[in-house]
Amino acid sequence: MNFSDKKSKIRDRLLKFLKKRPTMESLQEQGILQESVFGSHLDRLCERERTTVPIFVKRCIQAIENKGLSIDGIYRVSGNLAQVQKLRCAVDQGEAVIKFHTCVNICICTIFIK
């Protein structure tokens, strides 16, 4: 078997595998795949959550009002990037919408609002 035959065989297997995969639309309809919070339009989030203000935004504002109003320059201070990324991934996976009241660094919530 020469190189072009091997290449053709691999390509055929790969195409067969890719054709068997479900489409993005079918995965979204089944609830397996959800649109992420970050990078989505606010109106789409509101539509999906059936609210006028996305839950994520409400939770951030509540956390800021509860903990951050006494901090000077709260919107100027940047939070820890590792914590920001960790919370962002958790929110996109639907895990951390409730966890904002336990944020150690309230500046993370202000970063999300900015």
C-alpha cells in the first residue's frame, strides 16, 4: 500500500466519523450544548432565561451592592486574572451563577460588569 492509498483511507475514515456526529443544532435542542454567557448578546441571554436582565448581571450587581459600595475606586481596581478566568469558565458551564456572594475579591464582579 503506497502513501496516497493510506492518505485516502484515512481521509475516508475521518469523513465517515464526521458525518456520524450530531449537528450543533440537534445538540442545542437536546440541551446537551448551551450557548455560553460570555460572548452572547444580552438580548439572547434575556430571551433564553425569560427575564429582562440576565441572571448573571443581576447576581454581579447584587454582590457589588452588598460588598463593594464601601470600596473606593472599585471599578478601577483589577481583579486576579486567574480568579476571573476560573469564575468565567464556571459561569459558562452553568455552575457559578449563585457563587457571587462568596467572591473574596468583589473587583472580579466589577470586571464582569465592565
